[in-house]
Amino acid sequence: MSKSLGRLDVVHDVKTDLSTQRSALTFKPGKPIDFHALADAVDKAGFTAGSITIWAKGTLSAPPDGGVIFTVSGSNQTFLVADSPEVTRLKREAGKEIPLVGKVLFTEMPPRLILGAEAEKAGSQGTQGMGEMKGMGK
């Protein structure tokens, strides 16, 4: 698993625990992450990516259309943030750098980020196999 993920250009470091079927990845700063490539690397290693959780610092913006976008610090990586009570609270932090933890809906284009209790629900709907990949940037 670690070899397959470590071959990706965006990956700086990989630690895999096969007993828990989880990998923790640290990404190279400033490189956008292709979540489909991550899932493909997991598949090539004989597993299935069930969910991807990120821990990242970044800035929220709230465009006039009412959506919320999270931009990861040090990169151009952006996520449309799924609507939730957590997002309503975080809109007050728009323009400030904040840390977030969320599940990435990597099967959607563009990938969406789910925060709070909604992230837990999304995580429980993952498929069998590689349960979670952690990390994004340093």
C-alpha cells in the first residue's frame, strides 16, 4: 500500500497500518491533490478507498451564490464545502485562516468537503477495504 501511494508525485510521506487498513499521508506543499489518483493507487494495491479525511489549514470564502469554498493554505487546492450546521457557524470565519477536518467526497467532481456530524455519516458509508487516508499538506 505504502509503495503504491508513495509513487504519486504529490505524496511526501506515507505510513500504512494494514491491521487497521488505514494510511496517513503527508503531501508536498503547493501541489494540488488528485483524489482519483489516490483512490486508483489504493485500488492497484488491492484495496478500495472507503473514505478520505483531511486535516488542513486554509481560508473560507463565501461567494454571493451562498456556497462556501475552502482553499488550503500554501496551495490552490479548493473544496466546495457541503452545507451543514457547522458551515453556517464557520461562515463567520470567512477570510481568516482556520484549521479544518473533513471527509472528502472524492467521487464527485469537483470533490466536496463534508464537516462535522455530516462527515461522520459520510465516513460510515465507505466501502470495505482501505478505510481512511489522512492528511493534506503540512
